[in-house]
Amino acid sequence: MPAKPQPAGQPADQAPLKQSSPEHAPLELERFLPYRLSIVSNTVSQAIADDYQRRFDLGVTEWRVLAVLARFDGLSAREVADRTAMDKVAVSRALARLVHAGRVSRAVHGGDRRRSVLNLTEAGWAIHDEVAPMARRRERELLARLDAEEQAWLGRILDKLMPAGQDTSL
Amino acid sequence: MPAKPQPAGQPADQAPLKQSSPEHAPLELERFLPYRLSIVSNTVSQAIADDYQRRFDLGVTEWRVLAVLARFDGLSAREVADRTAMDKVAVSRALARLVHAGRVSRAVHGGDRRRSVLNLTEAGWAIHDEVAPMARRRERELLARLDAEEQAWLGRILDKLMPAGQDTSL
DNA sequence: CCGTTATAGTTACATATGAAACCATTTGCA
DNA sequence: TGCAAATGGTTTCATATGTAACTATAACGG
């Protein structure tokens, strides 16, 4: 059968664009809020990650752990997990790499030998002090696309949408 | 050396909370916009995915492909990728599973035999028609946490933050 | 025509991630 | 005490994802 006749209706190369079947009420992805959120979020996170991933051989999870340990000394892995919204497996793995790379020190907690006592090392601080400003700069770039009023609303809205468990006051 | 004396300063079990080193200007994750965006986005997406993942053995990427094919007949894999903001490898994999499961039909485009011509099958439509309302319901639940004014701002803000490439008008 | 380059899509490999099982230690309590 | 249940962390395994390499077809240029 040579030259199979066009599969079906289409003009053979022009985009179909047949907004098919109103009776099915198809979901319009590009207006769907969760979808748009995920696009924006992933784009932003990726842009930031690109700044340090290769340069420091540092994953996103590792960066989050560094950032938390930069603020709080001697946390346990569990506390790090709480503050990063990562699960304990992810934290365990990030810590394994960070400790191995000499960026975080891990000691055993006196009084409860299950717990770790985590701290940034010199090397850890050095990386933090380079990455944090880059991250802030990216955040400013993002906000620069909004006017002051929009920025304020965005902050409030995110607060309201933040899931309950994410306690900022731990 | 029995009974190693407490590793360092802490009271041995109370959370340290030593807001360490102002001279390092550590980044406050919970106020950092990209971080908050990612928490909200992931939480929402996960909630929706939980509705259908197990029940239909359908991944997020597969669902997105279904949603797009529900609106446009006969797209190529490339066009699906454009409309879902997924890369072509992810689309290829999602399609492999969808076609294998009999949810999407794949034909060769007459006139360009590299292209696929993709369509939902009956089974594909059936799933779409079950999942789409659940997704919409989740979106409503999310929006219900905001008042009308906030909802309007969120829409506008996301539009402005949407990366350029994401053309809604293709 | 024929070789080069571009495009659609798949495959392979390496890495990331999540769920559950697991080990060690501690806590609660009979 | 002493033993069951809880907690901190790690390991294992199965799956997901990204990058680059690859195949097939098509478009372009002489």
C-alpha cells in the first residue's frame, strides 16, 4: 500500500487545533492554578540551582540543609528535616554528602546518643557565604517583575497557602 | 574516656536555637520566596496526584499529556511537549505508558513520517472525565483559602511570573 | 540528485527521589 | 527492673527524571 492516504481529517501539516469535544469539558492546563504554580516554582528553583549545582557540586537538598545549619547550630537531622520540609531520608542523604565533603560536622549528642549534633565547618560557611547572596539576587530578580503592590499581595497569599505543618516559629 | 562530657554548650536536650553568627547573614529559608513557592506548589500538586496516581496507575506526566490531548486532537509528541512544559523525553516516556495501557492511540503522520498523530482512546477519555473534575475540585479547595481579591491578584501575579516560553496561545 | 544539517522521537546511563524495612537507642510503664 | 512501643537515622529497592547519544525521516543547498 504505497502513499497511505492522510491518516484523518488534518491538512497534513498545519497544526490541528481542533478544540475537541466540548462535551468532555477538558481541563485547560495553562489556566489551571496548580499547573501554573508548578511551572513558576520549578523555573525559579532551577535558575537558582543552576547558580551553584555544578560550581560547588551541591544539590538543592544539600543547599537547604546548609542554609538551615547556617542559622541554627547543633541541630539534629530531625530538626533539619522539620525546618526544610524535607523528609528524613532526603536529609540523611544530603548530610551524608555534606559530611563526606567536609562541609558539615556531625557529632553524637551527649544525653541522647541517637541524635546527631550538626554544624557547618569552615568549608561549609565558605560555601554558604557565596551561595546565599546569589540566591538573594535571584529572589530580587523574580520580585523585580512585580510592582510593590503585587509583591505585598504575593507574600500574603503565600502565607495563607502555606500548609499548616510548616511552622515558621519552631 | 567514659561519659564524654557534653559535646558543647547546649543544655543537653533543649533545642539549641542559637541564631548563629550575624556576620554571615544566613538566609532565612521560610521567608525566601522561591522556597515558599516550592513548598506550596509541591503540596498542592501532591494532593492532586494522590487522587489519581494509585487509583488509575497514572503519573503526573501522563496526566498532563492526557489533559492536553483532551483539548487538542492529533497533536505530535513535540506539540504535546510544548503545551505541557515537559521535555520530549518525559513526553516520550509518558506516551509509551499511555499507549501501552490503551489510553492513547498513536499513528504516523501522513506527509511527515517522523511525527506521531496522537489521540485519546475511549479508555483515555474515560480516565480524563474522571480525573478532570477531581483536579478542578482541588483547585477550588486551594482557592477557597483566599478571598476574591487575593484570588484575582494571584492570577495576575502568576501571569507576570510565568516564564516567556510558556506561550498560552500556541 | 547527493551530502549536510535539522527535526521527531527513542534509548541508555547516571542520578535523584520516595516508601518501607531496618538498626540502635530511649522512653513509658507494668 | 524489663519489655513493648516510640524515636533518630540509615539502608534498600523500586521508580522517576535529566542528559546525552542514537535512529529515522525530512529539509536545504549546491
